[in-house]
Amino acid sequence: MQKLYQRGTEAVTEYKMLAPRMQEPIPGVPYYQWISPKGAVFSAFYRTAHGYLLRFPNLADFEIPFDGPCLTCIPELNIPEATTLHLYLDQVLPLILSSKGKIVLHGSCVVSDGYAFGFLGPSGRGKSTLAASFAINGCPFLADDGLVIEPDGSAYLVMPSHPSLRLWEDSEDALLLCDARKSTPVHYTTKSSFMASSELDYCGQPKFLKALYFLAEDNAEEVSIQPLDPAPALVNLLKHSFILDVDDRPSISANFDRLARLANKVACFALSFPRRYETLPMVTKAIRANSI
């Protein structure tokens, strides 16, 4: 058993690893599922008598109790610890933090001129690539995959996550990170995880959030940054928030209120840009100019 410290928070849970075993069928149907971009079930959410069971097919099961500090991970046979740890940090922990009243969003974040700027969007839209482009040009990344945002008076702080960025091979090649230090591979994805270094700058301190950018799903011909009013910004925030129990009305209502306050306090923008690596310097320049 180990305590894990993550995303700028104190330890929120103890992580207990059991012996690997084959996944057995789970009675009933999941109340919620995460579907991968290729249409496969990435995670299935079940309720149990004592809490929740999150199944990542052919990878691991995570048992999350209603109360108590300890969750349990049961890996599938031959699944390395690096994979289960990655699932915990990037998928399970954000859900737990959200259930404890934190704002947790699916996105990446960088620091420019002392302030945090977040990029939100569905998987594969270029959040991490955009963050890496900033980081190799003097604007350190603060978080990847999950943003934990804490209210601080009338403002908001983004908490730092683990010091690594996950990129596809073509992004690795385009950003010239081929010789950068990588962490232990996660075998179920071809993405590589790059550790912070002098070439890939990282910020380990909370920073005040200045703006959130929602990445459009279109392939634009030029960079477009359009301000969003609080109502459409809230819709986008809800779309990109981590939620453990989609049927828990009190928790859903509380999360809605937290995000509504955020949408009314922080500048939000819709960001469209060409999906070509050679245009990344132009995109980062436009974002920095927009944020002055």
C-alpha cells in the first residue's frame, strides 16, 4: 500500500494493489461508460454495495469505497505496475477529487507571463501538443490530461500535476523531442510520456488562472480566437469535467454551481487553428497576444 501525492493536493487516498487476476464478468450493467475515439469501451462504471467499481477492460479494476481513505486496484494478468499507476493518476484520481468537491477538467495547462492558461477539448484534439509547443519555447507546462482548479478568494488557482506530457509519435517527431527523457511506457497506448527537462519546461507551483481555451473540433484554415459568454462557457466546462457518479443529483448540482462560478470569473475562448505542426508557433503567438 502506498500514499500518493498528486496534482498539488495533499494525499487523498491510499492505493492498495492486490495480486493480478483475470477479470470476471460483473453482474448487471454499468451505469456509465467511457468510449475511446475508436469506439471501444475504455472504462465501465458500476455501483456496488460499498461504493464503485471502475473496470478498464483487460487492464485493471479499481474499487472505490463510499467512505474511507483506501481504494483497491486489481490488475489483469501480466499488466505492469506502470500501467495501473498511470490509470490511477490520469483517470481514477481525477474522479475521486471531483467527488470530493474539486473542480477537475479534462485538459492541459501552461504558464505564460506568470499566469495559467488551460486548453480543454476531447481526446486527440491537440491539448498536449499545444502545451508541449509552449513548454519548449519558454512557457512551462503546469498540467496535462487533468486540471485541478481551486478557488482562491475571487480568483482561481491551477494546481500542478505530475511533471510529464503524453504525446503521439508524430507530435514527438514534429517537436523534436526524440531524445527527450521518457517515463516507463504504458503498453495499451502508443503515446509516449515525456518527463520535464531543460528542453521541456515545467512549473511545479500553483498559478492563477487567466483564461481557458476550448479547442474546436474543426480543422480551420487560420487561427481564430472567439470570446465566450458565461452560458456557452459553462456548457463547455460541463462537457469536459470529471464526474464519478452521473446519477448523484446533489453532487451534479454542486459541480454545476462550481463551474457556473468559474465561467463567470475566468475569461473563456473558443480556439480554432490549422491542424498542421508548422503552424504551432503562429498559434502560440496568437494565444499569448490574446492574453495580454
